Amino acid sequence: MIAAVSGLSSHKQWLWLGALVCLLPIVLALNLFLGASELSPMEVIRTLLAGSGQEHVVRVIWELRLPRAIAAALIGSQLALAGFMLQSLTRNPLADSGLLGISAGASLGAVLVVVGAGTLSSGVAVYEQGESVLASLPAAALLGGLLSAVLVYGLSGASALTPLRLILTGVVCAAILNALVTGLLGLWGQAHTETIAAWLAGSLNGRSWEHLNVLLPWSALGLLAAILIYRPMRLLRLVDEQALSLGLNLSLWRLLTIATATLLTASAVAVSGPIGFIGLVVPHLAQGFAPGHMALQYLITAIAGAVIVLAGDLAGRLVLAPYELPVGVLAALIGVPTFLYLLRRQP
């Protein structure tokens, strides 16, 4: 009887994964079909298949909607996987890159580049300063996020850290880093206030192939690292004594896990701005869909993150059309109540 129940549970888990796999291309297609510009489904299909057509339709599909949709899927997967890694590392369901200060550090690094480049180029908008500034954003955000992660890790006690101490230290560091971002904008970023404010809200508006080309190498590196650290990360979920008895180098794999989560988060933040709570909420959905099956949780986390950000970006474009609501705002509206619910469940 127990085996039958277990088999049924496993069957349902794979069904959830299959449903998400089918849902991903559907949501991706809806992002191409729907928007402020009204296009018929046949126009969209012909343009995608032939790569040509009316100039307006080609521009909307190939230059605006398609790269934006691909970027949204990648960013959603990266933020969700980063949250999954940090929750596994700390054995704390409330951990994610935003609460641990990684997103704030990445934001500070990117804003430093934008403000510095804007000062030198007489206040040109952030994504109009040329390929050199755009290409440097992920590196700057990565450096800022990594330094923030190292700072939080060190202040939390490094190898002697506790989940509560890590969370509290991350919240404090994130508050300080966000204050520095605000100070930079107030003192030197007046020419960029409107643009950077939209970026800090977590928006995919105007993202193009240029931004996607910047994101792709970092995404490929981060996702490859996520695959390579999967097995050690399973052991990181165990208490330290058990992991050590199995021969795991805790310090090394903790550092590599934080570095991978930072790489995924920082490169995503560099292109979209900080989109909060994706890394907090999505891993919990994955654990609900596939309890006790970490491999499936890993896959579901990556796919569900892409689906949720794609759906959020589409909703933000349609709710107030022709105006847009940043996906980061929608993520916060959903994530804050979820976070409070999870916080109340903690002992």
C-alpha cells in the first residue's frame, strides 16, 4: 500500500513538471501575440516563420517582443534558481538573494557604472550610452553582488553561521546598500533619476537583442555552474556533522554555491533591475509540487521562475495598456504577502 501511494505521488510530481513544460511555450507565445500593438495571430506566425513582412510587424515581433520574452524567461529562471540554492545552503525557507543583500549589492554596482558613465557623457540615458557601458553592467553588478555576499557571509560568522544570523545580517546590509543607491541618485544621478527609478523597479521595458547578448554569456556560465554544484548542494541540506562525515568540504562548496547564486542574480539584475521575491516564492512552489524529490524541485524551480516572470511581464503590459506596470512591482505585490505568511510559519 505504501509503495502504491509513493508511486502515485511520484507520478503526480512528473505530471506537474510536464504541465509546466507545456505551459512555458504557451506563455512565451502569448508574450509575442499580445501587447499594446494589436496584431493578428496570423501576422505574428507569418512574421516568425518567414522573418519578413510589414515593417511595423517585423519590428514589434523581432526587435521588441521576442528578445524581451527570452530575457524574461532567463531572468526568471536565474532568480528562482538562486533562491533555491540559498535556501538549500542556509536550510532556511526565508533566504533569497534580495533578503541576503545580493540584489542590493548588484544594484549598487550597476548604478555606480551608470552614474559614472552619465557624468562623463553629460547625462545620456542608461541604455543609450553605448555598448561599452551596457556590456560593463553585468560585470559591475556581479562584483557588487559578490562583495555584498562576501560581506554578509563574513559578518554572519562564515562557517559558524546560523540561518537567523544570516537573514538578519543580510537585511541590515541590504538596507545600507539600498541607502547608498538612493544617496548616489540624490547627489549625482539627477540626470538619470527617471530612467534608473524605472530600472530599480524591475522592468523589462525596452529590452532588446543588445541586452540579451549581454545577458546570455553570464546566463550560460551561471546555469552550467548550477548543474555542476547540484550533487554537493544536496549534501549542504544536511546538518554540518552529517555533511562532513560524507566527506564534503563545507567551506569550499558553500563558497561556490554563494558565488553561483550571486552570478545568476547579478547578471539578471544588471539587465532587468532587481525583481524581488521570485527567489523566495518559486522554490516553495517547487517543494509543494515535488516534495522530497530535489532533482524535480530543481527543474520545476527553473521552469516555474521563467513562467512566472513571463506571465508577470505580460500582465504588466496589458493591465494598464498602453502604459506598463513593471514586473518587479507585480512580483512584490504577490511576494510580500507570501513572505509574511512564511515568516509566521517559522518557529
